[in-house]
Amino acid sequence: MSPASTRAARARAMEFCARFGLRLPILQAPMASASPVALGVAVANGGGMAGLGALQMSPAEIAAWAEGFRAGSNGAFQVNLWAPDPPPIRDAARE
């Protein structure tokens, strides 16, 4: 990386931090079934952004995670939801 691109990347990271109230440009990777509340609280309280991988969670479970997170931190968090593409339209004649 050139010095100019390094400065630009650093500036974008600092703008992101300012926008979300982070002390560090660290984002917890929100992985399905591997996002315990305690880990999110630790990341947020350490200055980064917590992450919840909600792929296999119901709306009630997501709300409970957020409630548990808010009980331990007032930091920022992200929720990663996966919306699959619709199945492809099949055309037996062309296949």
C-alpha cells in the first residue's frame, strides 16, 4: 500500500469508529451459532463492535440476545441475517 492509500484507509476506519461510537476499529465476526452474549459484551466493552450471527435464531432468540447484550454493555452491535436467493427457475426443455 502506498502512504496515501494507507492514510485513506485509516481515515475511513476512524470515520466508521466515530459514526458508531467505537474506540477501536474492531468488528466481531458474527458467525451463526458462535455469538454468545458474553463475547459480544466483551468486544463492545473493549471498544469494538459486537456481532450476532442470527442465521439459526428465531426473532425471540434475537431479541433475548439483544436484551442480554444491553444488560452488559451500552456499546454497538451488528446482527448478521442470511436471506437465501430464491431457487433458480428450472427449464427442463433447455436443460
